[in-house]
Amino acid sequence: MTKNKNNQAIWNTRIKKSASTLFQKVGNSINIDKRLYKEDIQGSIAHVEMLFKQKIISFKIKNKIIYGLNKIEKEISNKKFDFNKKYEDIHINIEKRLFQIIGEEAGYIHTARSRNDQVITDFKIWIRSATKEININLDKVIKSTIKLAEKNIDTIMPGFTHLKNAQAISFAHYLMAYVEMFSRDKKRFLNNLDNLEESPLGVAALAGTSFNIDRNYTAKKLGFKKPTNNSIDTVSDRDFVLDFLYSVSVCSMHISRISEELIIWNSEGFSLINLSDKIVTGSSIMPQKKNPDMLEYLRGKTGKTYGNLFSMLTILKGLPISYFKDLQDDKEIVFQSNDNLINCLKVFDEILKNSSSNKKRMLELANSGYITATDLADYLVKNHSMSFRKAYQKTASIVNFAEKKKKNLGDLTIEELKKIEPKLTNDVLKVFDLKNSINSKKSYGGTSFDNIKKMIMKYKKQK
């Protein structure tokens, strides 16, 4: 009985001996890149349709191949496909199964292409879809953040610099700061789609092909705007991978930053926010504990995401152009970062829906730390023709006096204030009111209640 050649490696005619067990183990990527099966089949169908259009294969062969590919897609979707590690990757697994279904005509599928352009095509299509899914989840987070902000427009809290009380703000204004960050994340991902508009299919191994192919046809079929310009650059390009990993890293950093703040604010030292029992855990030894584990989980996952970005940068930094086996790791790195971010966005959205502000404590903390001092300095500039630096010095003296008397600025009498600045009148006392302080910040982007309402409406209209 003769051996079935289709059960052997595709290069067995040239390489006579089978790969060692260890080489097969470290060399195959099927457990990772099988996620690309839909994209791989989509690319192959477009490719054979183009081959027929260009009269490189017959109508009969084209139809047989497409029939076989559709059958394979159903098998994989229904979990009835046997992924074989001996065949190294998703591309060869599909091709070998195609031989089993339609016979020798399956050999035409790889005409005028290489796995080099095939895998990059698959990968670009996958990242394009993944990017859109991330933005859908970002939209949910933005919506939940805005909803929480709407409930807290009039919630007064201290804004911090160096974690020290700085100026009075609305809690909603703080939340809307993260809406800005997550909106930038969305734009960053959308901008990446521009770099995914060129189709790699048809550049083959690195030099192009002698067949009369139509790369514009396959580009349009697969949702790209045009084919890539240089075949060598195409097979070696992973800039689009770095763009994706960088965007994931920045978005993860934003999630980590707000997680860190909420962890601090949930601590007994601050007690500014409350977390529902749905999103906290207990202690194995301390019965009283309610720990913000999910926020810590989000903060921790960012490290892995950063690691993936630096792994890819390191792989590429000393790599000559064209294709090398080093690039095989790109898919695992991207899949990990993508899955990590999608999960973190879902977890964070759940946290937002189960968090509330401790309004009483926020106001109490806002009434400490002399946070209306800048308002007083501004008042002196506007009402007493002082330079800001002189007003700053006068205000610092008043703060020193209040601190010595163990009083808040708002508790000082006009007589006490006049000891430092005789020109002051009763009118100055209104600057120490926290609501007045917040509402005075009317400059575009400021924390005034009207500004916040307008910004919330602006974002709601964008949905």
C-alpha cells in the first residue's frame, strides 16, 4: 500500500526525514492560530475567485475548492474538525482537510500565494474585527461612566494634586475626565483601522508572483481599500501589530489609573466611594473585610499587557526584513492582549454599575485643606488690582493665619481677614463657599456645574 502524500509535510519531497518530536512541538502554532480559521477561509475563497477570474484555474476547480472550504468552516464552527499538530498551523490543517474532501484539485488553492502573505492577510482581517469589538466595549464603559456622572453633577469633592486637597470640583467632572481618556482610546483604535486598509494577499513569499493575478480584486473582496505597495515590506511588516498592542496598553493604563484611584478612595482613610457587595471579596481570616479585589485585578493585568507590547518590540528590533520564524509569536501576543483588554473592559463596566459616591464624606473632605485659597487669590486680582503673585503671597499669609487659629478659611471673620489685607470687605466671604468656587470655573473644560451638564449632553448626543 502506498503512503498518502497528503498526510505528510508539504515539504517532504525536499526534506526527507521527519522532524523530531521536540521540533514538531515547538514549531507548531495550531493551538494559537486556529482562531484565524474564519479569516483564513475567507481569504482563500477570495483568492480562488480571483484565480478563476484571471483564468488561472477553471470554474470547476474554483467551485470544488469553495465547496470544500465552506464545509471545513462548518466543521470547525461545529467543533467537528480534527486539528493536527503535525500540520503545524491553521493554513496547512485546512489545506490537508481540503485534500481529503475534494482530492487533488485542492493543490490549486496555493497557486500564486505563500503562507507569508496568507497569514498577514488573516491577521489583518482579525485585528480589524477585534478593534471594532474593543470599541463596542469602550462605548459601554463610556455610557456607564456618563450615567454615574449624571447622578453626581452636584456632588462636591476635593480635586487632588499629589494626593493633597487642591481645589473643589464636582465628582461628575472627575468622571468625565475618564470619558475623555476612553474616547481618546476609541479614536486611537479607529486610527489604527487606517493602517489596516492595505491588503497583503498576493505578494507571496517576498517577491510577488509571476502569475497574472489581480490584487485589487482580492483587496476589495476582503474589505481592504488597496493592495500593499512593496512585497518585501509586506511580509516583514508588523507595525499594525505594534499599533494594536500600543493602543491596548494605553487603554489598559487608563483602566489601571482609575482602578488605583477607586481603590484609594474606597479605603477607610478616604471613604469617598462605596462598592456593592457584588464586586468585593472577603478575607479568609478577617471577618470584617470587604476587599476591592476586582479593581486590583484590573490594575494588575496592565503589567501583562505592557509585557506583550515590549515582547513584540523586542522581537522586531533586530530582525532583518522579510519573513522569519521569530514572527510566529505575534499572534499569541496579540490574542492575549486582546482577550485581556476585552475582559478588563467588561469587568470595569460592571464595577461602574455597582459603585456609588459617599457624598457626605466627599463634602466633608472638601471642607478641609484650604481648597478655596486659589479662589481668594483670584478674587484679590480681580477686585483689588493686584498682580497674581502678590495676591498669591497675601493668600498664603491668610492660610498661615487660619492654620495657626485652627480654622477653615470660611470660618475666618472679616475682621480677621482685614488684619492681613485691610482692603477686604464682606463681599470676599462668598469666595469660600464651595458651590461658588465650583461654579466660578466657567472657562471651557472647567468644573462648573453648567459646563459639566453641557459636556454630558454633548457625549450623549454622540451616541
